[in-house]
Amino acid sequence: WKPTFVRVSLGMNSYTPSSWSGTYKTSMTNTINALGANLLIYVLVTLRSDASMTNYGSDDATYVPTTATDSVYTALVDTFASSKFVMFGVSNEPGGNSVSNASLRSAMDHAVGVIRAEEDKLGVPHHVVSVQGNNWTSDISFYASSPLAQDNVVYEVHGYPPPASSYTYSNLPVILGEYGNLTNSSAFFADLE
């Protein structure tokens, strides 16, 4: 397949959140570094779920970072500080559709600020950081009128299929983290291109 971009979700067993420590940290660090050993591959390291996050509802993919998650982001930056191929994903489909846009934006802004503070402390370049939207990350429209102020931030969309209105904002850099069930795939891929 020769991919150039791979998304790795940390803490996939959402009903039993793991933490970035011990053998889990070692095995995932080794995996991510092995992916990055090919200089053409960028790895989006997404914190899907962690014991420090808050889960909204019964859906397993709805963890929202809290201030307790700050130490996890700091540890991830410390682990991959010199890895130019790593991008950080703040979360995966945070809140489902149970969190307001303002609360979600505030959580994303805080998490990016924690990542930037640790990068600055270490004196390393700022990695690309992916933040997500509402409604299982199918809607990033609220960022269009109020993008995050930090540098190197991209806005991630998930959709099955994603409506064009969810990702076509000329003022936002957008990546598509998940998609499926595409009935009109040629039009969708033309939009992305």
C-alpha cells in the first residue's frame, strides 16, 4: 500500500482505559517509531481514551480530555519530542454529541496549550496537533468562525459519509481521520483533493 500517513489510536479498549505507562507505553512507542523509520510516513498519535479523560454517555468513543489529562500529553511530548514524523491527536470523537461546541473548543484549546508548553520547555519544534469537532467529529464548523490561536493545528473530520459542509472551510486546514459508506466516492475524493 505504501502509506504516507498512519493514524494510531492509543487506548483502543475504551471500556477499560489504559494509561501511557509501563509495557503499554514501551510497546506502542516501539510500534510508532518503527512506522516512522520509513521517512515517508507521518504518524498521527491520537489519545483515544485514557483513565484521566471523561466519558460522556455509553458510547465507547466519546472521551474528552480534562486537566487531569495534561500529564499524559506532557508524557507523549516527552516521548516523541524529537520525532519529526509524529503528529498529536488530542482525542477521538470527544463527547459524541453530548458536549457543547464551546466546551469542546475549550478542552481542545487547553490540550493544545499543554502540548505547546511542553514543546517550548524542551526547546523542540511544534508538532502538528489535530483537534476534533462535535457530533462524533463530523462537524468542525464552529472552528471556522473561531479557530484556535496556536500554530500547527489541523481540524479533524470523521464521516460516514461526511457531508461536504462538514469539512469545506477555506480558512481551516482539515484532515480526514475516518470515513466509510461512501455512496458517491468520486465526488467525495474530488472534494478532498
